[in-house]
Amino acid sequence: MKELSKAYSPGENETTIYEKWEESGYFNPDNLNLPEDAKPYTIVLPPPNITDKLHLGHSSMLAIEDLLIRYHRMNGYRALWLPGTDHAAIATQNVVEKKLLKEEKKTRHDLGREKFLEKVWEFLDETQATILKQTRRMGASLDWSREAFTFDEQRQKAVATMFTDMYKEGVIYQGERIVNWCPRCHSTLADDEVEHQDQKTMFYTFRYWKDFPISISTTRPETKIGDTAVAVNPKDERYKKFIGQEFEGEFCGVPLKIKVIGDREVDMDFGTGALGVTPAHSMVDWKMAENNDLEIKKVIDEDGKIHDGFGEFSGLTAKEAGKLVVKKLKASDLLEKEEEIDNALSTCYRCDTAIEPLPSKQWFVSVDKKLERLGGKSLKEKAIEVAKNKEVSFIPNRFKKQYIDWMENLHDWCISRQIWFGHRIPVWYKNDEIYVGTEAPKNKYTKAILLHAWDSDPEAAFFPWLKQQLENAGLKVIVPKLPNAKNPDYEEWLSAFRKLDADENTLIIGRSLGSTLALAAAQEGIKIGKLVAVCTPLDNKSIPDFFTAIGEWKFDKIKQNIQEITIFHSSNDPYIPKSTSEKLSQELNAPLVEIKNADHFTGIQYQEILEACGIWAQDPDVLDTWFSSGMWTFSTLGWPDNFKDGKKIGDLAEFHPTQVLETGYEILTLWVSRMIMMSLFAVGEIPFEDVYLHGMVLDENGKKMSKSKGNGIDPIDVIEEFGTDAVRLSLLIGNTPGNNLRVGEEKIAGMRNLVNKLWNISRYIETTYQISEVEKSDLDTLPDDENLTLADRWILTKFNELTLKVTQDIQGYRFSEAGEKLKEFTWNDLADWYLEISKTENNSEEKTAILQFVLGNLLKLWHPFIPFVTEKLWQELFTSDFLMISSWPKIDSDKQTGETLKNFSLLQNVITAIRNIRTQYKIAPKQKIEVVIYAHDKLSFLEKQTELISNLKTGIDKITMQESGDKISRAHYEIIDEMEIYVPLQDIIDIPTELKRLEEEIKSTENFIADISKKLDNKSFVENAPEAVVNKEKEKLTTQENKLKNLKKYFENIS
RNA sequence: GGACAAUUAGCUCAGUUGGUUAGAGCGCUCGCUCGACAUGCGAGAGGUCACAGGUUCAAAUCCUGUAUUGUCCACCA
């Protein structure tokens, strides 16, 4: 006999059980020893962002998906649940930036791209490890051997391939658009990353200048210096006549040329009914400018400051400029009205900074381009079509409409992001040329030498960035430290240079004296492929010996030995006069490029130097994170390697498309729609059959759990307190698709109690029947029907019914209902009734068989919900083979159920009624009572059950059954079904109270009878309702009438 | 402004296609150490299913409108 502890302690078991599962290898479907034709069942885990550890919402997702996977694994499917994490480009970069600022008071620009990315990876390793640990703690049966990361090598390849393919088909294109620009994050935001905050704003009405015929209104006066048109509604009588006219004048010191255009979008009733058009800084205006061929004037730059060329406004922040405009308007008496209005401010979803709409070059995915591979349809059309044709279904169904609505309004998707962390755009530029591909294009040069200035550190200035770029482009890069840099000697430097073995395939970028050295070397006869000379001195008074040693410049010789030269000049360089650079340019017949702010090279100026090198330079931007997560279903299954000549092979063939995508409804549009489009494009398949959308997990007060509010429940905390099974169960029961779920510790504690109940049920069965020592049946066949008591047949019937319902519920995604039914069976039917009865019935051989069957199969049904405790009990009491891979209980569809269920429920009612009488009349628990039951057709059945009735907490010492006859005059009574139950204890009865109570019951029974009679008198009811319904009503009527008769008789007797 | 959802017991929610006198858990009341379980056992109280109309023999369930709450989308210069 196995000794089980009095209470279940989850902590001890969970880690060891999870380890056993993992070691078994059964999380990987390849190890399941399935027949060839076993169907696949695939779920890819929505990859959690690596920005933070998991919260209860993730736990809920894991619980649901693990349930589905475990259920299907037990049903013989090739069940694959594929784990991974998401690099979440912007979100991650932001978290790291904030952390950096807080801990080191540095911005990412202080660190530079490389160093910053190192920080990101450090952070990422940490959170990723936490996430994986938490996921295991939840008991998730994920196939860790296939773990993926949206930013690992395989996925990088997939992303680059996808981009290239889409570019080749013209789906991806580069275009200038107004984008939502966050001046703080220095990045564009997708439409769905912009938040709108209601606020009060000053609304100014004014004219550009005195004789301008139309007043306009604005909340953003600072942009008005870039206006090129005024738009009015073409139907507007007031302004109609001006349409087409052009006006010139000066607005706040800025010359403007304003054309009046007509546009139906303009609301005649808002403001003055006329709208100043600023094409560069408003989405709507941009469209108008496109339609009317207007000039586009950029007013605000990427830092949120006013561009050059706007007089005294230039260099001011937008806010300052706005104030100045208003001040000037007031001074020149142009302001007509100033009022406060409600207005929605667009802000960055990450940092709450007001966004600035700016025109910018970006990469887009076209959703409207018709594609041959989609049968002449566009991504958008196809993605809508599959939803309409039910090729993909949504649970709950209402989200289908939301999906289609959103899709129909979808515009081209901007996929480039101006941040550092993320998939680099696989595009390379060389001057005007562009190359798109999965690998960097081959370059003319094989080696690059970066020569530092005479007194500077080779690692300083712009070298590290360039080095990285050149290495990315496949060059061997050398950054030598030239000897004695503080006091350079020409011979020493030259001999150091010779050792670098420069030749025709070498690219040299030299800064200051470094570039002078390269020129001198060429003069000495060394061949060089290309020289980019940045701020090059031809003489310097502080190191006269150096230049004396070089001697007279022989530019012809230099030209002979260097194939190509570009000269860079910095206007801020205090040492090299522009004339020097110009002279060099002329003598060498080389192009001269001038750069501003040489001491603060920005990415763009690096870009210029890189371009001058004549090598391919990669686009500095990265891709929107949804681009890579949109490929999640197939990139994780080995695309593109597993997709050859339009055919799927390997994992992709075996597991794609997946069966279910289970995710939060909040990312239906962000993610689900993109997955559908990208999968259609890449593989020509809808990535999943069903989309199950869960709600958010809220705290017990209905608030969204968030770290800042401090109301979040850490899954690990509650797991440690109550156990994983309890946490999983509280996330499954009461959780319905698409609806939010409130979870508090009370609920989890309740579920812990249930888990413990199951444990104790098992413990009782084991201590009483020693099922661990009994030879095991296969749990597929029921015990023989002979010698079974009513209760035995009842529990088997109930269990069969339960198996059927639970199976149906899981298949219909009704996990909550399945869980509740299991709970009800376990607690009420099995523990409260059957086990209690088993204590009084003596057929222990049958009981052993039945309990073994019921408990074993019950553990199976419970397993997808609470895997740990069930696995533990299974291994203790049944077999050391894993419950995880045991087969799902069989359903006996021929089982006769009616009579058994009816009889048992009768029995339950009798027992409950007797207990009720005891409580109602406050009969002391220890006092034995006599019971008399009057019955009619049920009499013979009840007579057989007297022993049972007496033994089940009814405290009966004498029980008699008889046909209806004269009733005991004074007794406690209860009337149920067609029976009357009397407990003759007249001494205690308080007659007046009893009469009052009886009166009430008689009255309510009469009312009820009246209701039923009315219904039955209604001809249309009798004619139209189904016969079964009518019969039920009739039955009800007789029962109630009998009851009334007996009540009245009893009433007379005692009064 | 548009769309979608929610409104059922004190609280949190179920209630599949209209068909018993509307269910569960928690909480509450009363009573219990009864051969596993006080993380337990037994009994109970508690609801005009937001409101107003309509369809139907029959409505928590279907339709219309109103109110309140929530979510998403759009956005006006």
C-alpha cells in the first residue's frame, strides 16, 4: 500500500515531475512512437516579449495551450507545441534605453550602436532565462528542442528572404510618406503605436496677412509657416469663388504662396470652414497636396525643431515657434479669435511624447498590389477572402467581423523603424545603386585600412562604426596604431604603413595626418585601390619635420598609384583651411565632399563617407517587429530551407498549417492579420485553422494588472503558495474566450482546495482498496455488470457521461465548462455520494474494480487541466508509464442511462429530504429518528434501499415504508416527488409555527398549480409546443396536485 | 463620431441551438471531529436576469430603443 501524505504539497512534486517529463522526450512529437498516419496537431506559442518577465496573462495563455496540446497528445495526435520568444524591437530598445538612462545617465547615442546593442543582449539574456524558467514552472509541455527566437540566426535568414522575395514581387517598396515620428525615440511609429490623449488646446483663428480673404483656424500655429494652400469645401458658398486662386504674401516674416483648393473632406461647420494646408506635417494635408500637386515645405525636423530657412523661427522648438507665431499674430493684429477646444493629442505609446507627423523615406508593404501567386489578388483581398470563406474561424466568432472591418480599412504597412535593435533591412546602397538580398553584396575591395589622425586614438572618432560597416560588407578591416602618434616621424610611419601590405584591392580611409600618410605612400610608389581622405593636411607647422621628410608633393605620381580618390572637407575643422581641400581636389582631380559639424558625425554623415568608399552600405534602419513575428508559424518550422520549389519539406510539411492560434484579442489586428498575409505570401497557406482569442487577466477589482500600479500577481509567487495546478485551474475555470478574467488569491485558494480534494479521494481509495497493489485493468473496459449496486451503476453512468461532455467541451473550446463539470463530478458525485455510499456497501471486489476504473480515467480527464497532481497520483497508484502519454478514456455511446439516473436521483432526494428535516427541526445530530415513507409506484424500489438511506448521515434507527394510507397525525414532514416522508417526533413540534409554514407552502403550491394550469389551458401552447414539453407540464401538474392534496390533509390533521 | 462587447444572488461569473420553479464558486446563516480531506462534512437563506417596447404558445436567451460600463478603431484643421 502506498502511503500518501495527508495534504497534497505541490512544491515537492512539480519540479521533479517536470524534469521527468522533459527527460522522457515526449514533449517532442518525434518521440511519441506514433503510427505513420497520425495526424499532426500544432500550436506555435505566441512568443512573449523579452522586455519583461511573464505575468498572469501569459500564464493563462500557457494553461490554455497546454490543455489543448495535452488533450490532443493523449488522443493520438502528433502534438507539437513550439516555444519561442520575441525580440520586440522597439519595446526592448525602449526598456534598455530607460534602464541605461536611469542607471548610467547615458543615452544610446553616448554608447554608440555596437555598445548599445551589447547592452540589449545582456538584458535580453537575463529576461529570456527568466521567461523560460517561468514557462517550465507552469508545466508547459513545449518541445524545447525546437525552441526559436524571432531574432536568432534562422529567423534572420527567414526575414531577409521574405523581404527579398517581397521586394522582387514589388510588394515591398520604398516611398516617402508622412509618418508618425516620435522626436524623443527618434523613430517612426506605426498607426497602432500612436495613442490619443484627450486634452484642451488653444484654437487660434487668424488670417495669414491683412488682405488675405479667408480666415483659418489652427491648434498648431507653428506649422502654418509651411502652409502652401487653404482648403475649403467645394460646396461652401462663402469660399467657392476663391478656389483655384493663388495668393502671395508674408506671414510672420516668412514669405508664403497660398493656393485655394477645394476638398470634400473639409467640414464647413468646423472653425471657419477653411483649413490651412501644411502638407509636410499632417496626414490629411499630405493627401490633399498629392491630389492638388502642392509644394511640400518641411517646417519641423527630426528633433522637433524648426528647419533652416524660416528666419527667426529656425532652430526653435515647435512649442517655442508656436508661441512666437501667436505673439506675432497678436502684435500685427491678425488674430481674430482665441478659444480653448477639446482635441486629441497624438502621443507615442512608449514615452508619451507628442508625435510629429513628418515626411520621411520608409519601406512599405503594399497590401493592394495584385499578385500572381495569389491568383491575381492582393494580400488584403486574399486575407479578407479566407475569413469570409471560413477557411479560418475565430473563437468567439464576433472577432471575425472585427478582423474583416480592420482589414478592409488597411493601408500599406510601413515596416522600417529608425532604431538600432531589430532585423536590419536587407538593403544595401552604393551611391545611386540599390541591392536587395539575403546576403551583403560582394565588394570591389577585399581589405580596408583605417588610418587615424596624428594625435588621436584609433578607436575614437568615427572608426568603430565604419569598421563595423566595412566588416559587415565583407572586407578585412585593419585599424593600425601608428607609432609615436604624439610626435610622429615620417619614416617610422611609412615603414609601419608598408607592413600593412596595401594594394589595388585595398580601401583606405584616412583622417587628418592618416590620409596624408596614404598620399605620401602612394607618392613612394605603393599601389592603393581607393583612398577616402578626410580633412587632409598638406602641411602643418607643429610637425615641420614630418612634411619636410615627405618633400615636394608629386600629385601625378599619386594619381598614378591610387585608382580612385575622394576628398572630404569639414567646414568646422579649425586646422585645415578649405583652400587646402580644394587644392587637393583639383590637383588629384578628385571629388570634394563637404561635411558640416565634423566633430559630431551623425549617422547620415558616416553614410556619406561610406558611400564615397564605393562599397555597399546597408540601410541603417531595422524592421518593424511584427514583420518577423508575422512569419512565426512558418519561420519556426524551418522556412525558407524547408520550402523548395514551392513545396514544403521536413517540419514545414509535417506541421504547417498549424491547427490553432491562441492569443489575446488585443493583438488580433496587430499580429493575427499579419501572420495571415505573410503566410499566404510565403507558403500560400493560411497559417492556422482556428484563432482562439482569450481575454485579459484582471485583478480582483477588475483593473488591468500592471507593474506600475503594483496590483500584478507574480505567477511564481502564487505558484509557490498554491501550486501550479491550482493556478492553472483558476485561469481555466471561469475563463471564456474573448472575455476578461478576474483572478484573485481567493479563487486560486479555492482551486488549491479542489486539487487537495482529488488527492484525498485518491488517498482514501488507496487506503481502503489498495488499488496500487491490484492487477491493473487497461481502464478501457468496465467491470462486469453482475453484483453491481445502484450506486455502482450510477457512478459508471455518470462517469461515461462526464467523459463525453468533457471531450465535447474541449473540442468546442469550452474549457471552463469542461473544468466545472469535472469539478462537480469529482467533488459532488464521486466524493460526496459514491465514496460515502461505498463505506456502507460490501461488494468490495466490485468497488475496487469500479474505483480503479473511475479514478484512473478521471485522472486522465483531469490531466490537461492539472497535469502535476494527476501525473503524481497516476504514477503512485497505477503505473510508472507516463499519464501524459496515456490514451484518453473511451466513451461508451450505447450506455443505457435513464433508469439508473432517475432512481439514484430519487434516492438522493429522499436522503436530502430526511437530512433537511433534521436540520429544519433542529434535531440533535446524535438523536436517532424514526422515518416513515409513504410511496406508490416507487415503493418496491425504496424498500430495497432502506439500509442505504439509514446509513447516509440520516441518523435513522427505524425506517418503514408503506403504501399511502392514514397519515401519522403529528410529525415532521417533507413531500418530494410522489412521496411523503414523515419523522414522527410530535413532542417537539410547535404547532402554530408549523401551521404557518404549511399555510405558506400550500399557497405557493397553489400558485404554481395555477401557473401550470393556465399554460395547459392555452390552446396554442398545447398545439404548438413539442409534445415532450407539454407532457412535462402535465406531469408537473399531477405531481403538484398530489402534493397539494397531501399538504392539505396534513394541515387538517395537525390543526 | 463609428464598431464590438458587457449589464444575471452581497462579490466574481456560467447559462451552447428560445422550453422544469434561472446555476456555480466565494461570502453569509445554522449545525457538525461522522472510518480520506476543517484545504473538510451536512442543511439553508439570497435573483422582477439594467430599463422600456416588440416577436412567440413560450424570452435571461431573438428584434428595436434607452441607460450605464468597458474595449477597439477613426479623428477636425
